[in-house]
Amino acid sequence: MKCPNCGEGDLFYTPTFSFKRPLDMPEHCPKCGQSYYPEPGFYYGAMFVSYIVSGFFSIGFVMILHWVFGLSIDLSFIFLIGIAAIFYVFLFRMSRSVWLGLMVKSKEDKEQA
């Protein structure tokens, strides 16, 4: 979860599993100055990335618990809610990182173009 432009600056102030300021991002990369908020509403696309990843994970997780381990559907969903609560911050950060990486070219890509 580094700056997609330079690959050096951190996208978030704190480590991934830190619950102190878990959703806060700086406005710009501390190393190269790349804007992390290129336009208003930029991260709405990250919401769809998060939705797709969490949807497929949830379906697979519940299916495995129910069919492979023989747990009831109710118990499978209780485990899913626990796992989702633990990994919420990671999924939030990962989806923002992926979305920004898709939209911003790196220095090497800009030099080759």
C-alpha cells in the first residue's frame, strides 16, 4: 500500500492492522507529491472493488464452512461476520490502494509513453 507513482510513500498514516486512525490518508504522497485525492468522489470506484472482493469471499467462506465442515448456515454467517469485522480495515485500505493504482500511472509508465 504505497504510492502508485513513486512506490515509496505510504498511502495511510498508520500500519494496516492499526486501529488508531485506520481510515485516514494524507492528501499527497510525502515522497513525490502525488495527489491521493485527484477529484471529489474519486474513491467511489474503490467501493465497487471492495464490494466484489467481499462478496466473492463471503460466498466462498460460507459455502466452505457449511458444505466442507458441516456447520449450520446460521453459525457459518456468525463466523463470517466475525471475520468481516476483523478484516474490515484491511479490505478498505486494499480497495483504495487497488483503485488508486489502476487510475494513476507510475513514473516508469510515464517515461515509456
